[in-house]
Amino acid sequence: MPIKIVQLGSARKRGEGLRIGTVRRPPRGVRKAFYARQNWYDIWLPNLAPSASLMRRTSIYDDGTGWLTFARRYEAELKKPEQSRLLDLLAALSHQTRFSIGCYCADERHCHRSILGRVLRERGAAVM
């Protein structure tokens, strides 16, 4: 049952399962009671989002080097013990249950969820 990588706030697809938001902040202007109902997320897991300091220090939409710097630094954050244990948990769960992870970004190619998906695959997760 592979993990699906999704854009939070988009319409849910069949078989997506529990939607986990790997974002630093909840959606603006949305009441907590509506997070799941409006397809944002069912569970919030900010521990796998890029740190606030990384987001402030790195411009990911510059001439291209910003994205590479961001990706390298974000991968380093994911190697920290707390994040590493969460990644191991998600990788193991991917073989047992359906769930999806996501972020708000429209372009997955320049979004941390693309890195997160790759890192999970490297840890043996089933990722779609």
C-alpha cells in the first residue's frame, strides 16, 4: 500500500487513505474543525517539514542554486534522530496501511515533499 504524495487542499483521490500534513504551519484562515473536511489534512506532522530557519535562509525560487542548497540542507535536517525515527515509522507503515503525505506547494518539483518521497523510498518505503 504505497504512500501517496499529495498537494494539501486538493481533492482526495481514491485509496489515498489518511492524509498527513508535513507542513510547518496549519492552513491560514481555516478553522481546525475544517482541516480534514476541506482536504487539507487529517493529521498534522510538522516535525517532517523544513525548519523555519531553513525556509528563511534559503530562497528556493532563485537561479537554481537555491533549490539545490535547500534540498541539501533539508536532507541534513531529516537525518536528525527525531526526524529519522519518524521516517523509519512511515516507511514501515507504508507496507501495512494506506496514507498520504503532503504540502501546500503547487509545484512538487520545487517542494520539500519531493525530497521527502525520495528519502522515504531510500528507507525502503513503498511510495507512489
